[in-house]
Amino acid sequence: MSKYAEKYTYTPTITFPISLPLSVIITNLFQEGIWRIPYCGGRTNIASALRLARTSVFVSPFDRQDAPNYVILLTDGSANVEADQTLPEAMRLKIQGTRIILGAVGQNLDTTCMGAIASMPSDSNVLTVDSFSRLDQLQRGLLEATCDGME
């Protein structure tokens, strides 16, 4: 298990300490974490993940007022649990100023729905690759999308 990972379940969990710099989190996610997540298949509850970020991460005392808020959502499919709550939860986060970047792996992805979940402009906030063998491209895209201009 990754030294940063706490647990992986069907329900969302916070798997990386939020005190780490974003570039470190992304790099460690791809170098250590993502390959060790067991693929359980079947269920995707994006609404619950977004709600967890909104109600447990971007709140006092965890939220830093001097730093932008990012949600990096990695998925291999469309929401199929609480699907009707996915867009409302995304909108709530975006209204409070959180930037949502969506990374998706697979073929036949619903990029229209992904674009609605992600922040605008969707061409720079929706990143896709067609297979897990191309995760390095997703990593580079996430680093560019989140760390461009950061010192």
C-alpha cells in the first residue's frame, strides 16, 4: 500500500494528506498510489466523492484561505450511484470557488457529462486517456493543469 494511502473502498475516502504540496500529491498518486488501488468494478459514486470534498476537506480548519481549492477526480466510468446528484454536487463545489479537474481512463467515455462536472473551460479540465497503460500522459496533464504558474 502507498505510504500516503489510508484505505480504498466503494465510498470516497481522503487518501493523501492535504498538507502536502499538490505536485507531490499528484506525483505520489501516480508513482505509488494508483497502481495499488484494487479494481473492484461496477459502482461509481461521483456525487459522494464531491460531497466529501465539499463537506470534509474545504471547511475549517482544513481549508486554507490563501490557497486555491482543487478537486482532482479520477474515474474509469460514469456515475451510476446517486447519478442525479452528481451535477448538483459539482455545481456546489464550483460555486464556492473550487476547481474540479476530471481525469478519466477508458474508451467510449461520456465527455459531455465529464465536461459538465469539471470546471470551465472543459478542454483544460477534462483529461482523458484510453487505457491504463497511458496513465503517464494523465499525470503530465494533471501536473500542467494544477501547477502551471505555481511557484
